[in-house]
Amino acid sequence: MGIKTDTNGKIIANDDDTTDAPNIFAIGDCVKGRLELTPTAIMAGKLLVHRLFDGKTRVMNYKNVATTVFTPLEYGCIGYSEEDSI
């Protein structure tokens, strides 16, 4: 049984990081629809370990993750856009 991917090769995983293959999990940049940020992947991995070995149930929340764009013009954002907050 193979692991399902989208047309770009990203792995399709559920909110709890499970794939369609038994006992195979996916976190980080390789997963379709996930933020491509190292800190979120690290946290998702820690939460997965706690679910697998400590009986916890918390999953990664990808909403309102602070991020920035590294350009000569400094920029950062978190939360809702001005349009979405109205």
C-alpha cells in the first residue's frame, strides 16, 4: 500500500498526521496544506511523539502562526488580516 500524494508530490495526511498507510505519519514541509516553517514542523513532531507514547491527544494548530518575510523591506504578520477582521 502506497502513501497518497497530491499532484505536486506532497503527502496527504489527516489533522493528526496519519496517512492512509497504517503506522505511517507525516509532518512538516512534505505534507499538503501545511506551513513550510521549521518551528511548526518541530512542534508537530513533538506533539506526535506525545500522542504516540504518552497517551496525549493534542494536535498541531496551524492557525494564527506568526511568520515573516525576509526581504530588504521588513514585514511580519500574525492573526487575521484587516479585511478578515471586519
